[in-house]
Amino acid sequence: MTTELRVFDPNRWDEWYDTLLLAFGGVPETPEELSLWRDLTETGRSIGAWDGDTLVGTGGVFTFRLAVPGGGLVPAGGITMIGVRPTYRRRGVLRSMMARLLADIRAAGEPLAVLTASEPDIYGRFGFGVATFRGTAEIDTSRVRLSVPDGTDAVRLRDVAPADAVEACEAVYARRVPARPGMLARQPGWERLPLLDPANDREGASPLRCVLAEADGEVVGYARYAVKPEWDDARADGTVLLRDLEALDPAAYAALWRYLFDIDLTSTLKVRDTAVDAPWQLLVSDIRRCRVGVSDALYLRPVEVGAALEARTYRVPVDVVLEVADAFCPWNAGRWRLTGDASGASCTRTDAEPGLALGVRELGAAYLGGVSLAALAAAGRVRELRPGALAAASAAFGTDAAPWLPHSF
């Protein structure tokens, strides 16, 4: 079929967003949610697919800066709001929108494209590899104890209304971003996202709460959470629902976790999104009673291979020729020589013999260091063409902190 892709008309936002919601089952959103996403939508970077006068597909891009290994913040296009009207599925609408959005990201000079996938199987064919994972946990705080570091008792904790603490929390968050690949530097307006708290989504829990950690008069951490009171045969059995937590030092971090463990009338702490190597796992007395889980999070693909690989640093010196396959963005296909170390990198076209052969999807998965090239090779998705190239490149792409996306988009 032939559809026409048009730049989004902001006067038709309601129609555009209703088409997106229809693709996701048609459940209405609250006025609070609609207001947030209306304000965050970048109209100049959003498109609609039209069949005559019928809007059949939606898509857009958010302008992000993504933390990468080495602490740099790299421009990245966040592909979002992807939806196709149910009666138009399997007719090439998504493919045409993805081609347009990736071309627009390239034209904007952003070397990376990122997204969160409702169905992971869809986006591999467009070159996206899973680059970060998120951890979940359900901790039995009646049985699990915390071992906290020296200085924890000196941290002062203070309850505040979440809306009153936005500036302080965002300052802490901003200082944390360069320390972990995959985190997004929040642009103006995005500070509202962690406060989104529709009453009909609470399922019996309290409104969002916030506690600040302070040391020497400075805010050095925060936790945002809710409490769901429950009783079992007259015994308090409530649950703490952790929304997000950041801290600038181990003492503040431990103080916040201890606070969450000790909230009266609760016996469970549910963590819905945490880094897979988050330090709290090393503070608990019994990790088995924490019911830890892992799932996929951020999907990434280089839009410009050379610029993307030059934008990050490398854990150990690397000098390798990569033969990259990229059918969807063919300008990336071919041989690239990557040289770099902890101070910087260069990645240029070359005719030299390759050391590794891989697809852009695998390069995207390995880019932030969360998936090793060695693991991809063991799965048959990277081929070593020069002995020793795999081990050297895999070590270079690694990172000290597991990459993590703190919120979806």
C-alpha cells in the first residue's frame, strides 16, 4: 500500500495521540498523563502516516543526550510514540515510518537512535539491539537485614512533598548521569515524568512521597516512593513501592535504603526498576529473599557508525577493523577501523582486512558495555576473523558500571 508521511500538525494532537492509544489497546489516559505527553511531544520531530484522510500511524523523536562509557553525553534521537492502526498492520506502515525517522535523526547530526520496545521482536530488523537491562526486586524486609557503611548514621533524612523537591532531586540526578552509561540527561519538562502519579493507577497505594538525604546542609540523595497498606489477620503487611532513588555517596545511598526497609506497618519493598549491578544487592543479608528479576530496557542502534564509536571511550586500548552489516541504513555498511583508549577514539573507513564481522544490531547491543562482544560471539552473532581480535575488542567495550535506563519514554 502507499501511505503519505507528513510532519505532525500540533493542532491535531488529540487525533494523533488517540491513534497511538488505539494501537496500544485503546485504553484512555488520565488528563494528567495527556497533559504531560502533549507538552513533551516535539511536534517538529513527529510524523503521521496517512491513507487519504485517515491517520493510520504515528511516530516521533525526542531530543536526548545519552551517557556513554567515559562519561560523555552523546546526542541521541529517542524514537517514540510508534503506533499503527490495527486495520493497517502488516502493510509496511511501520517500516516506512522507521526509515523516515532514522533519516531525520541522521540529518539532525545525532549518531545514535534509542527506543524502548513494546515488542522486542519488532525492532531487531531495524538494527536495534538490547543495550541495557533493568532489575526488579520484591524484598522481604521482615527477614532481610542491611549492613550499612560507616557514616550512614550521620546522614539526615527529611520528608518533603515531591513537587517541592524537584529542583534538589534533579540536581542530584544530573550529577549521577555521567557515572552510568544509558542514563538520559533530562531536558526541560522531563523533570515532570518522575512525578506522574495518576490516582486511578495507584491500586490502593498512597500518593507519591519523597524523602531527601542531607549531609552538611546539602541534598546528597533522594527516594520517591509510595506505601500500600495491607493487613493479614490483623497483622500489618504493607508494601513500599519504590519509584526511584539516587544518591551521591555510599552513606546517603545506604541511609535511604535503610529508611525504606524500616517504614512502619510494611514488610515488603518492591523495586520496579534498578540497575542490574545496583549496590543495594551487596548490602542485604539474604539476596534470595529479594526475588531479583531482570528484563530488557533500552534498545540502541548506531545511525552513524563512525561518529557513534568515536563518541565513547574504551576501557583498554583497542585497534580493530570491524566489518559492519546494515541493510536498513546502508551508509553504515562496510569496514571501519576503530582505535581508542580511555582518553578518546577514532573510527574511520578502511580497506584493511577485518578482525570482527557483525551486524549493526550487535554493535548497538555492545555499544554501552552491557552486552559483551564475546557473549555475542558465543551466540553466533559476532564472527572473529583475526585471532585475538575478539578478546581485545570485548575487553575494550566493557564498562565498570552496568548501563541502565532510569525511565522509559
